[in-house]
Amino acid sequence: MTARTGRQYIGAEVQAGLAMAGSALAGFIVVPSLLFQLGMDFAGAYTAYAVMAIAASLLMGWLRQPLMLLPSIAVSTYLVYLVGISQGLSWQQLLGACLAAAVTGLLLCLSPLRRWFADAVPQEVRRLLPAGLGVMLILAGLTQGRIIVRSAWSVTMLGNFQDPLAYLGLTGIMVTMVMVALKLRGALFWGMVVTAVVALAEGFWVVPAAPFMQPAGWDQAAGQLTLLPGSETALGHMLAAGVTLLIVLASMNWLAIEALVPPADGRCRLLPMTFALSAVGALAGCLPLVVSPLSAAGTVARAGRLAAWSAALLFLAALFCEPLLAAMADFPVMVVPVLVGTGLLLLQQTVQSLQQRPLAWDFSALGAAVCLLLLMPLANNITAGLGAAFISWCVLRVCERGWRVVPLASWGLAAVFAVYLAYAAI
């Protein structure tokens, strides 16, 4: 390799890593602001998020994998709004459920039971789950931006665009979508920046006097989780969240690994590593980590480590920007373009996966699709949508092809979800 070629190679790796990290910076606002709504200190949540993002990027660089592992905005939204706020669990109990799911996933990956678990989740459910999460995120963004509001006559209706939140949110969404369509790197982040600048000009938030400072507050998040439910009701909610998380994390991570990592690069060791990092993250005060779809920006740098390490360097710089990003997070419309944009990226990921490896669209697959793409977002409940998808797939597949085609493990998970749905209805 000549000196000029070497410089070009290094430049391409660094550029790919910075593109990955720049695209992911929006999550530094969204996830800590979600946990703040549940009572966690924003600075502590922010520091835990940044530290885990840096650690995961350094580890991926050591493994020569240009991947980012970050807390998923979709999973974080589900955990905070549904499991936390709606069902009354504290953020400490939420982290406890995350730790239990991550440790269980790690043990399953390292044991002979991993094939049992892989067979238990139908291919249709596993591959359509990200699309359902995407639709749920889009609805969450439109609702938070007051672009759609509750209605007495239907599920939702169009909001009032005389409301500043509505027109600022719609402006941010349109700018973000244009950037995504133009394939601009960091479109989600820059869409959020444009929204922030417009909101700043309108006087909806102000730049703090000290926008940068040393990391603080981690002691209020790290090591604070609890595995004690406190009541029978909380125990049921924590168990349901743990089972749901186990399936969601395994499905999302394996789909991303299949899409981004060549078979020769050691795919099998990456899935248990994601569960291990999620377990460490829960102890550190961070929600579960997943392989980010934004890692696609780094796949041009397959052979080296600089892409992931460059991403870690940018995350390290962001660690000192907590006061500035906390001020932005105080105005809720900031995250609307990120929620909608992330949802659309998850839908795009699913469409590309189905184009490469089409599903056999029999009636059982259609039943699972309706549960994941319609019931789950409208009910705003991943557990209910996932459980309904499992139950409908098992029942309809038996009606179509007989008992022997449905694995016993699938029936076991369907029974677990049926018990949860019956318990939740009481």
C-alpha cells in the first residue's frame, strides 16, 4: 500500500466513523430525556448513555467491526412510556428488568438452548418486528409534536397548526425527510439541529450560560437498579417486560448483524456480546444496547478499526455537551423529527430485508403482520402486539398446515403471552 493510498484509506475510515456517530447524536437527547420523565437525573442518564456508547464503540473497533451499539430509541420509548409510566414501574425496576433480560439472553446464546430459542420465534414475527416498532415510533413522534391528537370520534385526528409545537414539529420532520431522501449523512441529527435553531429564534429555549462542563451525575444512575418488584402487580409487569425485551433484542440485533456483517466475520459471537453489553449497561444506568441501523454508514470500512474508534472519539466529545443538550431537551418538539425519522429508517430496513429474502405470505404470516403493524402501534404496547402475533401465527399455521409444523417452543411462548394478556385484562 502506497503512502497516498494509506492516507485515503485512513481518511475513508475516519469519515465513515464520524458519519455513523454524527447520525446517532440525536439519541443523546432522546433517551436521557425519556428517562428524565421517569424520574432519573438527566445528567446521570446522559453520562451513562455516553459512557456505554464509547465503551461499545471501542470494543467493536477492537473486534474490527464498524458497528455502533446504542440504546434503541424505539425500545427506550416502549420501556419508559408503557412499562414505566403506564404500568407504574420506577426507572430502577426498569433497569432491573433490562438486566434480567440481558443475562437470560446471554446464557441462552452460550447454551445448547439457543437453537430452541431461535426456533421459538417465527421468521415472520422476527423480521416484521422492526417495522412495527417503526410505525409505533412514527405515531409517538406525531403525537408528541401535536401533529395528531386524541379524538372523541376516532382513534386520532389532525392537530391544530396554530399550535407552535405542531408547525415546528412538522417543519423538522419535512427538513429531516428531505435530508434522508438526499442521502445526507447525519440527517436525523441535522434535522434536529434545524428544529432547534428555529425554536431558538422563536424564543422557545435558550442556550445555557455554561453549555459545556465535565461529566456529572453518573453516581445517581450507576448501580441503582433493583430486581425487587415490591408488589405482585409489579412482578407481573417486570416479567412481561423481560420476556418482551428478550425477544425484541434478539430479533433486532440478529437482523442488524445479518444485514451489516459478512458471514466470514464471526457473526455468531456478536449476538452474545450485545447481551453482555446490555447487562453491563443496566448496571451502569443505561437502557439495553442494540446494533444501530445507522452503522450502515460505516460498512465501507470493513477491514479496519478506525471507523468505530472515530465514532468513540466523537461520542467522547459529546460527553462534555450535557448542559447544551439538556436545554434543548426541555422543549419537547426537538425529538419529534428524530422519532419519526428513526421510525422511517426501521421501515426502510424491513422493506430492504423483505426484498432480499421475501417471506411466504400465507394467512398465518398476514395475521402476524396485522398484529405487529397495526395492533401494536395503535395499542402502543409491544408486549400485547408481540403476544397477539405469536398466538395468531401458531393458531393459523396449525389450521393451514397441521400441528407438526409449529415448534413446541413457539407454543410455549404463545402460552406465556396468553397468560400475560389474560392477567393484564383482569
